[in-house]
Amino acid sequence: MDFDWHSDPLTRATPVTPNYKNTQNVRRFMLEQCGPTFKFNRPFMAWIRNGDPKTMGDVVDEWRRREAPRS
């Protein structure tokens, strides 16, 4: 059975599957993990769906890397 991105529980270990969707469930998870400044943008969404194996933990880490303050 396919993962239901709308209602199945998400953890950092959840694999990003081919049927991945940017749902409210995913948005809640990302806000919990990344804080209130989290937002999706097109380049980030394209990275999530690029076909490379990744987990939701990888997605969180990549968003944090992209949004890290530059010195």
C-alpha cells in the first residue's frame, strides 16, 4: 500500500516516495521541524521530487542548509 501523505504519520525516517505530495500534513511536519519561517518554494519542491532517494529528515536538513544565515 502507498504512503498517504495526507494522513499517515511523518517522522524524519519517512522515505520520500514517488507519490510524494506537498500536503498540509507535510507542511505541519516541516513547521514543527524547521520553525515558523518554513515555506515551500519552487526550487526546493523540485529538489524534493528529483528522484534521488531521501527521507523527510533529509528534506528538513536541506531546507535548514538552504535557509542558514550567510556570514
